[in-house]
Amino acid sequence: MRIEDLTHHGLGRTGDDLIPRVLPGEEVALTDTGPRIITPSPDRVSPPCKHFKSCGGCAMQHARDDFVVDWKTSIVTKSLRAQGLDAPIKAIVTSPTHSRRRAKFSGRRTKKGAMVGFHAKGSDTVIAVPDCILVTPALTGCLPALEELTIMACSRKGEIALTVTDTANGPDIHVTTDKDLTPQLRIELAAFAQNNHLSRLVWNDEPVVMLNPPTQDFGGTVVTPPPGAFLQATNHGEETLLKAVNSITQDASRIIDLFAGCGTFSLPLARRAEIHAVEGEAAMLYALDHGWRNGQNLKRVTTETRDLFRRPLEPDELHGYDAAVIDPPRAGAAAQIATLARSDIETIAMVSCNPVTFARDAKTLTEAGFIMPWVQPVDQFRWSPHVELVAPFTRK
């Protein structure tokens, strides 16, 4: 079979078949163990990570970096064109290796101890990844401790999820398991956290141990996000997005931040503008507010807990703001974008992790008279099919 092109998920298309880890122009033969490359593409390279063949965490390590850049840029371009939009696409900014500050590992008990890693592609088999080149060194350094924790938290035949975040005060670990939290286990977990210098240990939805606040730095303001709170995948990517948002809103003195989270944009922007932060999760806004109250040299920041999908801010509520920042989930923010389009706000900085819903929402704004002068792709999820975007929208 000859590979015609790649889907936006990184799968090779041959007509009726979708094949992983191939490249356009290659001739392949399908075998019981997967595709066998007969004629390789000149864009094919040896994967930089030794776990790539067995691990399902990455999709595109077999391709040259510039090929991946062009492919991800084409995903953005095609998404815009599908909505009849055209704008200059800036050069994609890619986060370096060893920069992902959060990872969700899987843990299973074995006869000799435990196995912690990522799933093999399309399988429930757990693959150990001690030399993963995506995550920060602090996260790979946690793997022996996570194996110890798996023995404590996992039943003999079950599997647990271990979400680990790299923080200034040590790893923040969130365990998802069906094992009951007994008084004896609480004592053991406290000792485990102390011995492994954790900042916080959360068991399902219950914080069990917090030795030091698991803080993140948002533009010089320290914030302690609640368990499982949204964070940009890398510090590098966050800084890139913030630089663009700051540039787009530089002339604004009153800014409304929609889907504000824990203050990724609100708190850095508060160094020069008054901010109203709106978010559906009260715990994240509490963390934002606490960070602001303990920060220095910040202008006024107010918060509002509100479900922006069911109850978007109406045009009269948006009156008086010079600019809006909006960073919705993958589903986009069709309802909130519709009211922004009808408002008198002159400038919008839109951040998105989904080019398809970004293009849909961008069309609504351009049809209402906004201009989109450029789009900046940001690749925080290196070697994956994901790409993020940030773009300005200004009134004609």
C-alpha cells in the first residue's frame, strides 16, 4: 500500500485504511505486528526516544522535526479554510524536550513489585518509560517512588492512575484508585510523602498529605492550584502564549478573562491592568484570588464563578472592558463568542487547544466585523497530533 497523506490524528491514509506511524509517499506492507516499511520517506528518522516503538505516548517521533512543523501548520490552515478564513500563520513555537510538567502514568502490580509507565498504543499493557524525553527530569525521577506507591494503592489485578505535576516544592501526586483509604494506609502515605519529598498527595478526590504548597509561578505571582486544576502543559508554552496575549491586550486598562482557571493570564496581566476573572470552578478562582491577595505590585483583580457554557456573559455585562481574553476547553466557546461578537469590546485575545473549534469561533467574530491579523500556533505537546493557537481579533 502507498500512503497518500496524514489525517489530523497523524494516521496514514491509503484509501480505506488508516495506518499509524507512517509518512506520506511511503510504501508499506501490513503484517500481524503492524506496518512494515518497504519504501521509506526521506522525512523518516530514527526515533529519538528508545521507548517509542513500544510506548503509545508519542505519535510522530518517526518524522523529521520540520515535517512535523509543516504538518501541524497545515492542520491549522485547513481548519481555517474549512470556515472560509485566511490569515497569516506565524512560525510554530515548539516546546523543548524534557519540558512537560504534568504526566498521567498508569501503575500495575507485578509478581516482583510494580510497573509504572504509559500504555502501549491501543492496548492496556503498561510500558515502563524510565528514559522518557517528554517530561521534566523531576517527573522521571519520581518513577521509583510511583512504583512504591502502586504497591500501596493498587489491587493485585487492578490498575491505578498516577497524575504527577512538577511544582516548586516537590511532586504533586494525584492517585485514582478503587482501593479504600484506611487509617493505617493514611499513616503509611504520610511517611511515603515525607520520605519522597512530595508537596502534596491526593487520594481520589481527598487531599491526604500536604507537606508544602504545590505552587506554580504565574508571571511572578505564586499560586497553589487545587488538585487536578488545568495547567498549560509546559512552562515554555505558557510563556509563549502569555507573551502573545500580553501583546494583543497591551493598550487595555480593563480586561475580562474568560475561562480564567487559576490565573495563567489574569495574574501576569494584573501588573498593568485591572482584571475581572470568570471561571466555572470555584476552587480555581479561590486559588487565583489567594495568589492575587498575596502578590505584589498588582492592580485590582475580581473574580466570578460562572458556567460560561450555560450562562455566558451578555453584551451589557461586557460593557466597559477594553479587551477580553478567552481560553476555552477543546469544545470551544460558541455561546460566549456569540455574545462577545455582539458586545462593544474592541479587542479579543483568543487561545485555543483545538484548531477546529477555534476556526468555528473565529468565523463568528469575523462575521461580526472583527479582523484576525495573524495566528500563532504553539506546540506544547511535542510529537503528538495536538497543536494550540493564539490570535488577536480587533474591530474594523
